[in-house]
Amino acid sequence: MSEIELLSTITCPKCNHSQLEEMPTTACQFFYECTHCKSILKPLRGDCCVFCSYGTVKCPPIQKGNCCCE
């Protein structure tokens, strides 16, 4: 089993600003405020969290092979 990555770079779809963030391991993150334009990001349809939608690395539960956050 490969090691779970906990860092992901989120890119805001509105202003294209990127920010390295540490992902939570005990819960999904449904909302994220862009540090540049202050837009509130929500997961895209079919994704469980903002990291799966806008991050460079999927969230820990998806990395573990679970179908969604629990």
C-alpha cells in the first residue's frame, strides 16, 4: 500500500491563484475560501470535497480507495 499524501495545491477556478494546503484526514472539506479573491469553492458534482475538485492530489479517503469520504 502506498503512503497517503496530505498536501495538495488548490487552484481557484475564478482567479487562478494556487495555494498549498494540508488535507484533513478525519473529514471532508466541503468549502474552501480562496486566499486571494475570497471566493468560496464547493466540490464539483460527483466529487466528495474541494481537494478532489480543485487540488493536485485527491483527498485521503479517495487515495485509500474508498468511494467517498465517510
